[in-house]
Amino acid sequence: MADIGEEVKNKQVIFRDYVRGFPKESDFIITSATIRLKLPQGSNGVLLKTLYLSCDPYMRWFMECQSAQNSYSPGSLIYGFGVAKVLESAHSGFSEGDLVWGTLKWEEYSVVEEPVKLIKIQHTDVPLSYYTGILGMPGITAYFGFHDICSPKKGDYVYVSAASGAVGQLVGQLAKLMGCYVVGSAGSKEKIELLKNKFGYDEVFNYKEEQDLDAALKRCFPEGIDIYFENVGGKMLDAVLLNMRPHGRIAVCGMISQYNLDQSEGVHNLLRLVVQRIRMEGFGAPDYFHLNAKFLEAMLPYIREGKISYVEDTVHGLESGPAALIGLFSGRNVGKQVVAISTE
């Protein structure tokens, strides 16, 4: 590893311009700058070496000029969740050698001047890459989305769309641990096998092979659905609404089917919310970051005792990042998509 104070090359991923429709690899530029591995004089921040970067569907929102205040800027670095090592610190909350996870720029080395939102990693008896997934933002999304938003109880009928993804694979297993009946959908034979044989789903179906989603759900849930963990939106949500039981709960953490459309699809069965007294609530993982200690207390024993399995789809090198990121939107990944930058 390079020494502190040394000037080194720093590979980066630059956002070319705002995106319409499906993103392409050409929407990103792989470049290399130089960085001196030393904090600027007067800094109160940290110097980081990136170890892992996370590819997540929400990053598509930042590629549109109208999306939000967090939009990527053309000509600037993209960013997302990741894991890094502290090489140097001028901040009282961090020391050299600390491992952290949080929002990182897509580059090999970074200076973070306001590191207060970085979360220090205390448990290293599990793979560090897990802090991009099961022990990071997706895990927090799954755990609190299911337990807090869905209010599950033993015997509930639970449906999870995009069930083999970073969040879905966890929700299904958490539901099984609660004693629920769990059905998941995915879009390939390989993913369907994962749901059945590794994640323990009671029933699964390939949504790409179903002519009628309403009929597929009625086949899997002849008595209806108590809990729906929403990752897809569009036609899937419309079909689910027809199959919800009275006082059902829908947790909405994403709608990946809508992210690349010029015009979002309408949902036609919302009256079912009234008729069946259904509660549907959107949420985001940052709502629960302050409960990270509680989350780890619950999740780490599941991992250590082998009660929860987790599948990662890992590519290596920052130059592989753009293809891995856009592959999310065609279902190319199997499991949590991770970009490994360094193991140091």
C-alpha cells in the first residue's frame, strides 16, 4: 500500500450528463487523477481508501436533472454507499486504521471533510463487503421496513417482489424467522432456484413467465396477502392490490420498474386501500440509521448462527462499476451487487 504523503494515481468514475431512459456505460467516464495521501492543512476530516462500493437502484434517481437536490452533477464524481479504511484523521471521532461505511465518492482515495455521517465498523468477524448489503443500507431497509412498517405476526401471508435482490432476499428470510408463509418473485431461473433452495421461500414464481400477475398471486395466495414488501411498482403493485387481505400492510422501499420510464405507469386499483383498510407506507433506510446499534444486535447473531444466508454478486475494480450499476436495471445481477476496489 502507498505510504502517507505519497502522490498516487486515483481512479475515478465521472458522470457525463443527465440520463433519459435506461442508463448506459457511456453515461460514465473512467478517468484517473492524482492525489497526495495527506490531509490538507487545517482539515478536520479524514483521508479514506475505498475498499467496496455498493450498486443500488436508488442511484438511478440521481442521474436525472429533475430528481432531487442530490442529483449527480455532469462532469463530477458519482457517489453511493461503500466501505473504506481511514488512512489519516484530523477528526476526533476517527483514528487511523478505522473501518467505516457510509456515502463515498466513486474513487480509490477520498478526503471527507465532514465525516460525521460515516458509521464506524466495530464488528470485523464478518466480511467487510457485508456493510454494503446485509449490515448496511439494504439490511437496514429490510429489517426496519419489515418489522417497523409491516408489523408482522406469526402466520401472516407475505409477498416479496424482486425477492432475490439485496433487500428482498433478507425480507423473505426475516419473514420465515417470524413464522410467516412467504412467496417471492424474480425474473430468471437462477434467481428462482436461489429463492427456493437457499433463502427458504415457501413458493416462488418467475414474473416474466406469467401472462396474468393477478392469477399468479391468486394461485400462490388463495386466501390473500397480509404483507407486501414493494420493490417493483407498476403492474405488480396493481395486481397485489387486488389480492390484499383486510388490514394488510404494504411497505414501499422502491419501484424499480418505473425508474427508467419517461412517463410513470399509473396504478389503477388504489380504491382497494379503502375497501380493504390497507395501510401503504413509503420509507427510506436513512430514517433508521440512528438505530444502527439495535439493528446490529438483531442481525449479527442471525449471520453468526447461520440463520440468514446472503448472496453477493461481486465485480472487481472501479472500471467495472458502471456496467455493474446499470446491470441492476436489466436484472443482470444475482444477489447484492458489489464493486470490490481493494482488500487492504
